[in-house]
Amino acid sequence: MARDLAQQQLWRDRIEECCQSGLSIQAWCLQNELKKTAYHYWVKKFKLLEQQEAGSDTFAEVVLLPENKNSTKETWSLKAEFSLSFGDYSIGIPEGFNAITLAELVKVIRKL
């Protein structure tokens, strides 16, 4: 665990150094004898970690509608930009939604 954190800090420092160097990523990696693919791997990894951390405290409003006695589906708008339907479930997705939260919600619905 400590090794992982040390590795992450090393790459955070490297990425910051590259950004401040004024060199292209390719030139900086060549100068520092690092693989460009490793550099891009860590940039992507840090972006995903940031997205996960930002999404970890995100809540979605869930509104349960009363079951329709006629067995016909009711439609209801939550000012949604667009919606997804899964069997008996419909999800209204507003503008500016969190893609990670939506992906997690879809995983849960698929398990139902």
C-alpha cells in the first residue's frame, strides 16, 4: 500500500515536472528516459481516480411512482435531457449528469 502511494506520488511529480518544462510529452519522456505510454497511463489513471472521488459523494434523486392499476405505463418528466428505459424502469437523465454515477446506476438495474 505504501509502495503504491509512493509510486503515485512519483508519477504526480513527474507529470507536474513535464507540464512545467515547456517540452512536449514526447521530448520530456525521451530526455528523462521514460516511456511515453507509461506517462499517458498515469495521466489517465489520475483522471479516473479524480472522477471516482468526485462521484463518490454524488447522490441521485430516486422518485417512486405509484403503480398504475390499469397495467399501463405512466410517463412522467423530471426535466430530463433524455431518458433510458430498462424493462419496467425508466431513468430521466438531466443535463450535466455524472457519467460515473449513471454507469453505476445502470449496473444496479441490470442486476434486478
